[in-house]
Amino acid sequence: MEPVRPDYAGPCIANLVRALRTREAWVPEAAREASSVVLLVIDGLGWQLVQDHRDVMPTVSGLDGGPISTVVPSTTTTALTSLTTGLTPAEHGIVGYRLLVDGDVMNVLRWSMTAPRRPPTPDDLQPRLAFAGEAVPVVTRAEFAATGFTGVHLRGARFCGWHGVSSISVHCRQLVGEGERFVYAYYGNADVVFHMHGLRDEFVVGELAFVDRLVGDVLDVLPETSALVVSADHGHVHFEDWIEITDLDPLLAAQSGEARFRYLHARAGAADDLLAAATELFSSQAWVFSRDRLVDEGWLGPRAPSAEVRRRIGDVVLAARSPIGFLDPANAGEARLRSGHGSLTAEEILVPLVAGRGRR
């Protein structure tokens, strides 16, 4: 199995908002010729999931388009920040779900540190505005309004919080009716269902059918001059096993990242030994990178990260290629998950970019 490279110069979620505004050729035709566009991002909806469940997703499957790439790591915090800022992970610096910041590990979604200390402010961690500083209306869960991660990836946007999923289509209809040319909408529950139930459960089938109805609801309220574009931040891989890396403990100062894209931070002077040991132990289950190789080969983007961002990247990176997760004892709750993402497989990297005209 070969790793899948993001197309940072072309059809990639980091370029999607700009491509929709400039009507680039890789955008589905329905969106290129529309008077207004609603971009609906379904968290966790990989292209392979759509292909495997076309029978319960007739609306999504019937839209025009195909797969594009997300970014590396293929995880929510990194991908959504790239999507809204138009920057690669190397540029915006949110290079994982859990980051090493000032010697401590920070959970970006919960905006908390491992130690009892105050996390940095959102603009200290990631200073760039969303949507190039334009006050784009963002339709997302109302509870997200005051979170640190919202401050990181939606700073400067116009927040339109929904209190029930049924409100998503209402907000989109109203905003387009008020003359908005571009609306960004987000639905995150699918990712939670996939994490908690895996990809082989009837709950997943039910959630995909619900997502399809949601897409149909938005299409039904938009005028035919408007387009709905459906995409995602990453896909999912069903976990077959969890792998402990305790044999590396004598060489480790900390772990960060996530189960399928594990950053290993070496003790002082132990980086070379850690790389050699990790390669010997795990190269049959993961692509093993040094920090320099990950950066130099452009996996986080073609531009080199700043020194501060480099420090957030592990000295060694385990990018799972088998259907496994690498367990971090400092984040043991992760082992409850039945599926995950973050790595370089097609299931995680390829996401849908499909579009259709409104049906009102």
C-alpha cells in the first residue's frame, strides 16, 4: 500500500473555498455557474464511505463531482483550519488534534492542557483570520461559539449558531435569501457516530441515511440559481487493534497527535535512537517518518513551517497504514474509539467534492 499525497497545488480542501469563489475548473459545474454557493462540510464523511453506502445515500451519490484530497494529518483540527484559512498545515501550524506547546500537550478541540495551566489564546496559537478576513456567515452548532478551536479556525467569520439539526437548512435558506453569495455550514455528528460505533454497525448506516436526508433538505430550500456543495474534512478507518508502544518509553519525553498519526517526542539526545527503534518495531504497520523527512517531503505543505510549528511535530511520526491505532497512555480514553483517522490511506485522505443546484 502506498501513502496518498494531498494535492496542495490543486483539488484539496485547503484550496476549496478559493476555488469556489474563482470558479476553478476542478469545481463541479453546478457550483461554477451558480449565483450563490452553500458549502456543507460533513465531518468524517470520506469518499470511500459514500461509495460503500450509495444505496442509503441516493441524494449525495446523485450529485455531480468526485473525490479530492484533504490535508496531513487527516484530522478535524488540522483540516478545518486549512479549509477556512486556505493555508496548509505547515503554514497555519495546527498540525494535530493534540499538540506539544511549551513543553506540555494541548488538546486543541477541548482547548485544555495536560498540566493544570492556562492554554495559549487562539490567536497566539494560530493568528490568521478565516476566509481572508471576510465576514462569511458560518452555520454551525451554537455551543461552539465561544470555544478556543472556533477562535482558531473561524476568527473573523459571522457566526450563525444552530440549536437543532433541522435549523441548518433554515439558516442556509435565510442567508441566501438575504443575498449572501457564499455560506459555510458544518455538521459534526457523523464523525462522532463513526468514532463510537466504527464502520460496521447499523448506527453508521442510519447516520449516513440521515446525512443524505440533511443534504436533500438543504437542496429543497435553495433556489435553483444556488448550488449546494458537499465536502468533508477527512475519512475514517475501522480499528482492528490498538498497539502499545511501551518498548519506546525509555526514549520518549511525550506523545501527541492522534492514534493514527502519532507524534513521538524524544528525550534530549535520543531522536536518532527513537527513529531507529520505531522503524524496527513498527515499519510493517506504519509509515515511519523523521520530522525532517515529513517536512522536507512536503507532507504538511510545500512551504517549510516556522521553528515554532516544527517543535509541535514529533521527532518521529507513526502514520498507521494497517487498521490500527497507537495508544498514548496519557490519552487512554482514545482506546474507546472504534474508528479513527489522521493517516495517509485513501480511506482517510480522499473526501467528496460533489454539488447540485437548489430544488426550490
